[in-house]
Amino acid sequence: MPNVRYVTNLAALPGIPAHARPHLERIAEKYKFRANDGYLGLIDWSDPADPIRRIVVPDAGESEDWGALDASNEAAHTVAPGTQHKYAQTALLLVNEVCGAYCRYCFRKRLFMDGNDETSMDVGPGCEYIAARPEITNVLLTGGDPLVLSTRRLGEILARVRAIPHVRIIRIGSKMTAFNPHRILGDPELPRMLGMHSLPDRRVYLMAHFDHPRELTGDAVAAIDALIRAGVIVVNQCPLLAGINDDADTLRTLFRELSFAGAPQYYVFQGRPTAGNLPFRVPIVRGWHIFQEALRGISGLAKRARFVMSHESGKVEVVAVTDDDVIVRYHRARDPAMRGRVLVYERDDDAAWLDELRPRGRRPSDEPVGAALGPE
């Protein structure tokens, strides 16, 4: 297997024009740049709009003043060091603060900035919190990317979580199948270890992250296969991103190829209004139409995804867009009383987030969206 060389200096990218380099270097000082030579090799440097390039190479538009670093207010759901608990059945353990590469549109880019203290290498306090709450059946290991950890360290974390009797599903959020499939292919112990913890009634799910069909290289598909053969369930989730996958044909191809590889699409996320992410903004209405068109002409196994927003108040599914309305449903909700609630908003073709939509019949001076949800 090839050795992957990580790249953290824009000077190592000859495809960046000299006149653009100073500005992009300033952006990279604020929002960290990290990639590897294998993934960078997928870029067509002759194309300034190449979608793989847009995923990992800084964009001048990132300097625009827009959005918030914690757009979904994840800090409000932190219950122990490196532990979040927003929905009753699911808890998150942020186990590290490094990824195989840094997506430019990352909604947790704050974790990679100086002064971050949201992650924790010690999962002890988080596991104690989870063990004391039998309603938690799902634990998501995230960060950062857990597969950046050594196999030994990741195995220790999985063993600690698997020892909690009421935790039936362990999810691992990772883009390493796209960024560096050789992390899996070059370490047979990794899928074997993951498979040891994926039991017939207590599964390990790998929540893969492919944004564009070109990321599904032969090695990436082989890595998915290795995980599946080890007993890991693999699904994919990704945001809708301007210049990357905001095209029905691209998204349809992604869904289809993922289903062929055994990693069907799970969620398509509306991009969060995160600081620095203006270049990737797609309005909700346009995103809905792209998503719906992408579902045409593919099998049912390839089109099970939901189009959702991870809003502070819950996971909000966009279920319909009419000539006048945007109709959403709370797929998950922070407030149990909101679960399954269907809400109708006035259609606004420029709105890119729930807070930018006006509930049907509400005056501009009325309470903001989410205010009726009450205390957490």
C-alpha cells in the first residue's frame, strides 16, 4: 500500500496561482488547511472550479463575514467533556480534533482552531454519563475523525462503549474512506477490530462521507468492501454544497454508485450557516428541487435518503416545496413535544436556513423560529 504524505502548507500546491496565494494563506491561518497527496491527486488543477479542489483547498470567499462558528449551538448540548446529548436515544463522543483532511465547509471547524476544548481524549466521563442513562441506545464517535486514531486507541474506546449494556449501536463518523482509503486497506487489523464489536444485535455503523462521485475511487470502494466483509454496516451522508454536488446528475450518480458499493445514502444535509462557508451556500428551495430530481431514475435502495437541516432545535426534514410554501417536519427534536410536528413556512427562494424562513401567518415582529420550543 502507498505511503500517504500529509500536506499542511499551501506552498506545496503548485496548482494555486501566485497572485491568489497570499490571500488564501491568510484564510488558511484562520481556518486550517490539511490534505494528503493521494486525495490532492484527484484534483484537475486545470479546472479552477474542480469539485475535489473546492472540498479541501481554501477559497477566497471564506473570508466573507457570514455565519457563526457554532451554527447549531452544539455547545448547549455538551453534558461532559467531549460529550454531547441532544436527542434522548443518541449521544456523541468527540474523541479527537484531527481529520484526514479538513473540508473547507466543515461545520465543526472551530474544533481545529486554537483554544478549542470541546473534544476529549478521555472518554471516561462521557461513558459514565451514558452508562447512567439507559435511554441512550446509540453512541456516535466523531470529532475530528475517529479513524485518524491508532487502531489500538480506537479499539479501547469501542470496548469501553460496547461494555455499556443498553448501547446497541455504535456509529463512527468518518471521511477516511474518501480521504485516505489506505487507512483501512493498509491496516487489516482495523476492520477486524471493528468487526469484533459489530455483533448480530449490537452493530457498528460506519457513517461514511462522500460528497462527489469522483471520491468513489477503486480504493475507496475496496475500503468499503473490507468494512462490510468485517461485519460493519456502511452508510453515507453529506451536505449539499455549491460547486461540489449541487447538481441533480452529480447527486444521482453519487446515490447510485454508493448503493452499488453497499453504502447507501442516509442523509443529505442542508449546509449549516457556519462562519467561512458562504462559498458553499445553496438556498433551501433550490436544494429541495436538486434533491428531488436526483431521486429520479434510480432504484429504491439508492433513494432512501432524507433532506434535512441539523438545526439547533432538532433535525428538520424538508418534506415539500409548493408554489407558496416550504413544508418541514421535525424528524428529531430537542423538545420531545416537537417530534413529528409538521410546520409550514412562506416560500423564500433565497433562504438557506430555517431561521431565514417566516412561518406561515407570522408577522415579522413575532417571536423567532424555535422560540416556541421552550427550555431544553
